[in-house]
Amino acid sequence: MKTSTHTLAVSASKAKAFAFLSNIENLPKWATMFCKELRKDAQGRHKVMTPGGEIFFRIVADEKSGVIDMLGGPSEDQMAYWPARVVERPGAGSLFIFTAMQYPGMTDDVFARQCEGLKQEFAHIAAHVDGQEPA
């Protein structure tokens, strides 16, 4: 399984960056390549419309450690996950660390496009937490 870890340094505090990224309602604001629509089903579970179809999605987060695990899949017992974390940067600001994983059945081309798309999505994160305009 291939992995690719991406980082984004922002001037926002760890608390501010964590609050934004750990709130599932903010997903459509920054994950624009992945999240075409976010909705809740009749049981209150979140579902995301992705370019590949609709999936269940949830975030498991811990403010103290900065861990933000994002889980998604066709059913609640078949969830892939994308580990992420927000940490303080020495001096000022914070760092968002996100690891993409190439799951079985995902082609190298699709994985590469997803990793490339993170650049655009990271620009959206910076825009929201730092007030910067996306490039």
C-alpha cells in the first residue's frame, strides 16, 4: 500500500485550525475535490457525495493530541481512514499533517490525482483558518 504524507503550515493557532478541521460540517468548505455534498441520512449519519459516489463519513477527533481521523466507506463496517493531525509550530502557528493511503483497488493514477488535489484543498484550509485567498 502506498502512502503520501502532506503538510500545511498555517499562522492560525492549533486550537483554531483543529476546530475548523475537526468539524465535519466544514468538510465541503475545504475538501472540494473530495466532498461534492455533505448530508445526513434519516439516522443522522453523515454521507458525502464524492466523485466516485456516495459514502458514509465520520470524523473521530481528540483536541488534546490534535488527532483528526477521517473515516469513509460504502457502509459503516467498511470504512477506509485518513489519519490527520494538527500540531503547534514552535514560535507561532500550527501544522496540519494528512496522510493519504492507496487502498486496494485504487489505481496509481487515481491515487496520484487525489494527492495532487490536496494542494487545492490545502489552499482552502489556509483561506479559512488564516484568511488567505486560495491560489
